[in-house]
Amino acid sequence: MKSATLWSLLFGAGLWSGASEAVTLRSLACNGCSPLQEEQKALASVNRGYLFVYNVANKRIRKFEVVLMASDKTADPADAKARAGATRVAATDEPAAEAESTLGTVTRELWEYAVDAPVKRIFDNIVSVENRVPGVLSGQRALEVPIRNIGLTPGDLGPRPHDPRDIAWYSSGPRGAPYNDFMDRVRDQLSDPAATERISDELADAVHGIQGQTRGVSVAVGTDSIGVDISWERIAPQLELKLCDDNGSCVTLIVKKEGNYVQVTYEGVTDKHNVSLPTREQARGMDLEWRASGREGANAYANWLRTRRLGTVEYMGSSQTGCQTGYILSCVRIEGTTMLACQLHCR
């Protein structure tokens, strides 16, 4: 058990769970801020305790502690802060809160420390990823990577990239080899930083350099050090990954690393026109719809069903040459078989 003094420094931010002694320190986003704005944000964010403020645009991260100084000097004295390498950067006087009414007027001081090396390494990875693929870490967009980067599969047609249409088709009960082989390959590669880097440098940095490093981070607290979790404001705890083929069909996965374990969750498959491609169970009576601009996608999927011998396709009207109002692929199961009977027609 750490000393009461050490824990009290962290309690001030309300970030301690007594059952497991898990401590989370916040790292607040202040993108494009001036140094003074960063200090103001830190001082206004917590009543007391440690926190970080990071600024991707200016490639800067700072570590602060907010300290309450009363007239009786019950808080840590300034000389102790100086011995810990801190610098006093700001202060504000205000009436004590109700719970601290015996202290009279309280000065809330802001002290700055050198940023701990493990935290700085995580921040450097955040800056690097954000500069290359803005918005991926915050969840505003997915990280798109060629599906061929995970390697080839023997398949039915010899070595070739994994086919998103096959993966979608065999992703439900019972799941087939195209789906299982793909998911096994992805999970195996994402479990290893070097293999992940071969898929995508940005993916490796996000998963292993950021997600996998935010728990149990060693930070200095006063003259001691402690393992804490870092909560990064505006950084999502998971990443959306799209593995796409040359035709624009993408498998969407959610990737999250906690400790040494990488969790990969399958979300589905869409074609280049953002039409969700079905599983074989969903195809028992499906109507897939494309807009007028989706002729290529509608015909490509109909042809895929036919050439893969999953169904027969009848092209109705001008569905092959162009529909002004869009396209519908309607399929029903042929009784007594696993095949589909499909029609591609205009909407």
C-alpha cells in the first residue's frame, strides 16, 4: 500500500478505485493552444491532483499538479515541490469549498513537472499517427489498409488475397473457412507488433504504441513513482480498421488492445458503394439495393454469385446497361438446394 500522502495527491482528482488501487490520470486535449491556455485548462480542470495536457498541433505535452494552499500551509510546501523538480506556473485565490470551509481563503496553485518518458513515448506515437491519418485515433474515420497486406489464402482458385465477399458470405452459422481463415490470420498478426507493422505502420503505432501502452504506465508522483492508467481525452479506446480489396469492398473490424491481449471484432463487409454484403443466412430472401451510380457494384455482385455457383442470376430490363433509379438484386432459396435464384432489376 502506498503512503496516505501519495494517495491523497491522486484522490484530489477523484481518480482512485480503492478495491483494486487502480489509478487513472487524465490527459486533456488542448489542440492548438498557447502555453498559457494549456495552463488555464489544467488549473480549471481539477480541484487538486496530477494531470497531463497535450497539444498535437504544437507537438507538446505537459504534466501538472493542482495544489490547494491554505493560510495555515496544510498543503505540501513549495520547497518540497522544488525538491521534486516542479515549477510553479500559475495560481488563483478563491473561497474554500464547503468541505474545506475551515481553510478560509484557498490558493489553487499549478505546478509543472517534467513529463515522464513512457507518457512522452505514447504522445509521440499519437502525434505521428494523427499527422499521417488525421481523425483515426478519435474514431472520426476508419484506418483503411489493403487486404492483401495480411497475406494470401489458397482459396478455391489458388493463392490470392482474401475476398471480402467470401468473408461476409461465410461469417454466419455455421461459419466457413473463408471467414475463419481470415479472422485467424488477422488475430495472429495483430498479436505481434512486427507482424502488425507489416500490415500498416499506422496500425502498429495505434495498437501497440498507444492502446497497448496506456495501462500501468510508470509516472513520478512527488518523490515516488507509481503505475497508472492514462486516459487520453479525444482518443478512442478502440480503432476501426477496414481491410479493402482492389474493387473497393472492405471488411470492417474493431481493434482494441488491453495489456497484452488484442481483441478483434468483426463488424461486416461493404462494397465500394457502401452496400452491406450479406451472409449466406441473410441471403435466404434478400433484396440488395444500389443507387443509380451503383451499376458496377450491382453487376459485380450478381456476377460473383453466379461465377461462385452460389446462385443463378437473371438480368431484367436494362439492369446490365443502366438504371436511372437504381438497382435491386432479389434472391430466394431454390427449394431442396443450397442455391439461390436471383433477379437483378431496376428500382
